[in-house]
Amino acid sequence: VTLPATTTTIEYSALEYTGTIPTEFGLLTDTTRLNLEDNTLSGTMPTELGNCEKINGYLSTASNMITGSLPTQLGRLTKITTYFATFENSMTGGLPTELGSMTGIKAQFNHGGMTAMKNLLYLHNNKFTGSIPSQIGQMKKMIKNVYLMGNSLSGTVPTQLGQLTDVSVNFRLNINKLTGKVPTELGQLDGMLKWFMLWGNSFTSSIPTQLGRLNQMTSAFALYSNKFCSDVPTQVQALSSSVTSDWLVTTETEIGTACCIAQSDTHTCAPSSVPTALPTATLNPTPIPTGIPTGIPTPQPTPNDETNDESFPGWGTAVAVLLPLFFIAGLVWLEYTYPGAVKKCCCCVMMAAACALCIKSKEAKEVPASGDEDEERSIEVAVSPPPAPVSSVELVPAEAPDHAPLPPTHERVPTIR
């Protein structure tokens, strides 16, 4: 089939076409709608489709046998407003972040889900892997049908998906390998009416209380077949009164078991009072550092003094040896300069030493060994009585000796003139 270059609509759905998607479709740059779904097309999706930047309706390659990954070039199709569908294929790899550029999509964004034309018909089964791009949260004009179910997407759910606040029907992330906590931001999807589907993953921890804000839900609130623990929050449990069908929350979960028991590797059963006591416990080390510096500086001077002494170990010996040598050298110089001066100095030194000894002995006799002032005075009176007056001594004549005195050996006889 040969198509004119001015072709604007390509409708080849359900015509049992086989083979691969022609790369020449990329030359039809005036195309505004491209529908190849429900055939037996195989191979990969050509990157040349990114050249069809005028597509403003829909692009669908759903229900084929297409393999490989989504071309990043499809992010250039920013004018798409109706839907973008690649469901029911065998595509692999991660979802390109460039898909977040399709900010004009209002109706559907389908990867392994369903289209508006087949309304609420589950047509999953792709093999996309990796995490959900946070850029999908930029599609703020979406009003329904966010289908990412039936793949092998892993990791945590981006919090940016909470920005899709206009979505009212079919928010489907079920049947994947998503893990971690359900983001509380999904509570901002408070316009949801039905088909809020998170079941068939490996979500952990407790159900966010913020999901209780989805109070307009009337059917199909499905969180089962996950690893949720603890109890269902009161705010979420309140939705069960308005969800008249398919309230599927607690089945195949660990709800009813404390998270610290069901998921002890990520949760703890420590009571809430323990953390409040921790700040008090941290005050205990305060006296320890204040006491350590007080005790440490005290012995410091001792090793410092020893260190100083050890730095001059022969100081005392040197003084003991050198001082006499200098003294002898001085005496030699003095005797050489002033003959006889050494002898005179020695005599003076000896006389001074004798005087010092006399004074020292006299002071030793006068200073009492112990006792108060009265006892000292009494001892002085007893030991040293006051001498008799000199006048009395002069008046008493000397007694004659018992024997006659010897004549003087050298008596000079005075001569009378």
C-alpha cells in the first residue's frame, strides 16, 4: 500500500497485518492519527515515528507482537491529546523519561492496559521493567485511564504521580513488582471515583492514612496481595461504607500484624517512651569530660620537671667539679699577680671562719630549745646569774697563798736616780 505524503490519518486496526512497522511512516509528517492496533505486527517500534510531531489525536500499536523498548524519540509527540497505547505486546526495557513530554494527553496513557474504545477491558501483558518515570507526573491534563499494569515495573512509586489530580477513573499500577511504601501524595487524587488499583505488588509498611481522602470512591478500591502490615487506618476504613463493590484491602496482606513483627528488618517494636528518654541519657556523659581535664593537668608538672632534670643529667656533677677548679685557678692567678696575697687571704678566711664559729656557738647557747617566754627567762636566771658589782670585788683583798710565791725569773730592779 502506497500512501500519499499528505496523509493525515492512518487507520490499520484489526486488519491482520503481519511483518514489521514500516520506517517510512516517519516520512508522513502531516499525520495526526496513527492506529495500528489489533494486528500481528512484530519487530521493534521504529524510532522514525518520532518525526510525526503533528499527531494530536492518538498513537496506538496495541495488541500486536512488538518487541524491544519504547523509542525515546516518541517524547517529541507532545501534541497528543487523546491516548498513547502500546498495550498487549511483548515490549521490554524501561519506560523512557521522555514520555513525560506528552503533557497534552487528556484521556489515556496505556502500557499494558486498555483504551477508551474498549472501555474497562483488561488487556495487559507487556514486559516493561525498571522504575516508573517521575516525569509521568507532568501529564497533569490526564482525566482518566493511567494504565501501567501487567508489567514487571519495580522500585518505588514516584511521589510526582500525586500531581495527576484530575484523574477520576482507572489509576492502575497493579500486577507489577513495585516495592516500598505507598507515597502519601497519592492521597491528592481525591477526585477518584472507581478503579484505584495497587494490588499484586510488594508494597510494604502500613497503608497511608492520606488515602482516606479518596472519599468519592464508589467501587474497586483494591490494595490486596501486598505486604501491608499494621491495622487499616481509620480514615481508610471509613471508605468501605461508600465503596459498594470490590472493597479489597486486607486479603493476602499482613494487615493485623505489627510491622515490627511482620517486617522486623525495617521496623522496630521499641516503645515510644524510649526515644523521649534518649536526650536525658545523652546528658550522662557531660560530667565525664569535665572531670577528665581537671584530673589530667594535676600530675602534668611532675613529668615536666622530671623531663627538665633529665635534659641536663650531669648538671650537679659539673658544678661540683668545675667550681673548685675555678677557685684554684683564681688562687693561682692571685698568687702569681700579687705574691703573698694567697697566704694573707687564707689567714683572713680562717679568722673569719673562727669568728663565725664563735658567734654560732654563742647564738646556740642563747636560743632556747623549746618552751614559752617565761620558761626561757627562768632558765636564763638559773644558768647565768647576774655578776657581783665590780666595786665589791675591788674592796676585798686577795688571800695570801699557802706557800711563798716564786721569785720572778726576770725582775727588773728599778734604779733610783
